[in-house]
Amino acid sequence: VGAYMLFDDIDQDSAKDLCEFIIKANYVFEKDQPLTILINSPGGGVYDGFGIIDLMESSKLVIQTVGIGMMASMASLIFTAGTKGKRIMSRNSFIMTHQFHQGVEGKYHEFVAQRSHEDDLNERFVQHFVRHTKMTEKQVREILLGSSDKWISAKEALAYGICDTIKDPWE
């Protein structure tokens, strides 16, 4: 009823389905009824992910995120966008973060314009994690968005403030 499983790549279709769930729930459910999003995703599209995050952050309903398995790349940002105090990871789950990547083609002036946009996107990633964790900007840049993929256990995620609780998803 108030639960959704995000177990796919984050793309236009999966983002549409999750956004539709959040929008409908905000119209139908009472304010005291929380939503639960169970996440086990390899990540995916930056813009699709930020669309989900915008709806999560503006929801009138509490959104509990439950990480099981893997929350990688954009899925890690979606997971952390859950309501503080309501972000749960199962003991065997992992978060994977890294710098985003995109392919760029075009003329020089288009590269210059794209570079400005890429810098803005990178800053949005940094500020998202600063807002939703216990980490400083420097820690986010060095640990979460460093030069290689960063795999984070549930215990490490708890220490960084990426999750709030480690427990069995059924508790």
C-alpha cells in the first residue's frame, strides 16, 4: 500500500513510476501515514534521480528509505534523500558512490557550456550529501566523490550519517 520497490536502473521509466507513486500518495494518504521506498539499485540517470529527489524532499509525507543489497551511484543519493531518522540499511547492504560521468560530443563552444553545467552538477552532488549526512564538504569530495568508486558498508554508512539505523527491514 504505502511501499514501493526501486530495484531497477534509474531511468526515465523507473523515475516516472516512483514519482507517480509519491505524487499519488501525497494526494491520497493522510499526513501521518509514512511511505516506504525499498532500494536495491545499481543507479542510473542523474536527471531522473534528481527528479525523484525533488519530489521526495517536497513530500508532505514522511518517506522511509530501506536499503537492501546495493544502493549505487544515483541510488545512493535517492536513499539519503529519505526523511532523516527514517533511513534504514540492512546489515548486509552496501552504498557505492563515485563521481558522475557523462559523454559529451560537439564543438568547442558546446564543451565550454557543458563544462559549466558539469561543474554545477558536481556541486549539487556535494551539497546533497552535505545536507543529508554528517559529512563535511571536504569529506564528501574526498571520500564519497573521490577518484575511484567508494564501497561503504552499513556500519560505515551509519558512522558517516548516510543512514540512521542498521536493522532487519521487517523490524
